[in-house]
Amino acid sequence: MEIKFIQKKKGVVELEFDDKTLPNALVGVLSEMGVDAYVYDPHPLIPGYRLHVEAPDAMKELKSAMNRVEKEWKEFHKLLKGEMKSK
């Protein structure tokens, strides 16, 4: 997976991903946190998906969302692994 910073300011962070999975997970968590964030495709002929985050401290909010996604994916992995062992 490739991730590239497009914009990095105190109030705005924008990243480009080569896959839509992680930015969609992050935007869902950010929305639950009440942070203004969205994912978009800058151009249909150019590959890549962008995550745009706006908040008074956008980087802090993004880090918090990343930690939540990581925790949720670890919990999912643990549950799935347990289900696979029992069958």
C-alpha cells in the first residue's frame, strides 16, 4: 500500500492512497468523531483515492482515527481467528 501526503497543515490534512479500503474506514471513524472528512477520486483516469480531513488539529484527529481503526481491525482479526479454530 502506498500513502502520500498531498497537504499537511494544522487545520487540513490530505493523503493519497492507492486503495480505497483504509481511507473509507478512516472517514467512517472520523465522521463518528464529528470531524469533517471525505474520500474522493481526483480524476477517473488517474489512479488514487484521497482522504481530506478538516479540523482545528487535523493531524491529531487523523492519528486518533487511525488508532481506533487499528484497534477495531485487531478485534475483528481475533474474533475471526477464534471462529476459524472452532469450525
